[in-house]
Amino acid sequence: MESIKAVFWKPDPAAQMRKCNSLIRANTRKLDRDMNQLKILDQKTRQLIVAANKRGQRNPSQAKQAASETRIFAKEMIRIRKQSSRLATSKAQLQSVQMQVNEAFSVRKIEGSMKASTGVMKDVNSLVRLPELMGTMRELSQELVKAGIIEEMVGDSLPDEQLMEGEDDEAEAEVDKVLGEILSGKLGKAGVVEKPVTEEPEQEADLEEQEATLDEMRGRLEALRS
């Protein structure tokens, strides 16, 4: 029935506006969920860094291994924070799109016509490239094209490796900064222990557990990107 109506009548602007706002809210909720997941990963990584540092202080024989682990965890934290920052920027863009879309529909109601917005098109084109929002943002862009708010977009998405450029080359200085922030000046003290502690059998199991935890964290971070 709706398809038959579409042949004889123009789309209802109020219905179009509701559809666009519904899609924008769905994308916003998705970003909120992903950012909450990243906060949990950030806290977990912080705990792992502190735990590895303490183990190195308690046992000089494990100081080198512990120091290596803290740097690995710090690199993961940098990736998490970059991803979180990217999503926060995307949420701000999405909120800007919503404001401009509602304004465009208001102008259409007054003037009786819709003008394409280059600002909305720029933001939507940027958001469509996000792996987290690609599907629903394409649907939103189609609705905005139907409403006349943006022009039809050309598929010029950035390749994943360009979108994540710089993701895997965290500077050592940046790693040191993260460790200094979390360990509150304790960096470099690992291994300086007056009374050596005898290595305990369960410590090997602890290392395996931390490796498994790190793999799990990386999997969850990749899941948020895909």
C-alpha cells in the first residue's frame, strides 16, 4: 500500500523527519554502547598495568617480563583511547546532523521547499566511513537524499587501513606518558626490591592468564570496529 501511495503522492515530510530522527537516535545509542564498552576496557587495562608493575616490584626475576607487559598493555590502552576519542567526535557530528536535519525540515515547512545542505553532507559522508555505523548511516543517507537534504553520495569510503592510520605506531614517549599517569611515578622501580621473593609456581599461570586477558581485550576492541 505504501509503495502504491509513493507513486501518486510525494513523501510526507513529517514521516520523513521521524524516520531520519529515528535512525539518528539508533546510531547515537550504538555509539554510546561502544563508548561504554571502551571505558570498561580502559579500566581493565589500567588494572593489568598496575598488577604487572606490582609483580615486577615483588620479584626481581620477573621485573623484565613485567616491564614488557606494562608497555604492551599501555599500547592497548592508547588504541582504546584513540578509538574512544574517534567515537566521541562521531557522536558530536551525529548530533550536529540531527540539528541541521530538523532545521532543514522546519525551513521546508515554512518555505515549501528543501535546500541541500553541504554541512550535513560532509558530516554524513564522514560518518558513513565508520565501520561501527556503516550500515545504518547508509540507510540514513538514503532517507536524507529522498528528502532533498543532501545529494546522492558517491561510494568513496576510505580503506580501513587509511581510516585507522597511525593506530599501530604508538610512540614510545606516548607509552611512557600513559605508564607515568597510571603508575604515578613508579615507572622504572620494578625490580628494585631489597628482599628477593622466591618465584612461585602459580606465577607462570598468572602470565598465561594475562595473555588470555590481553587476547580477549584485543578481540573486543576489534569487534567494536567491525
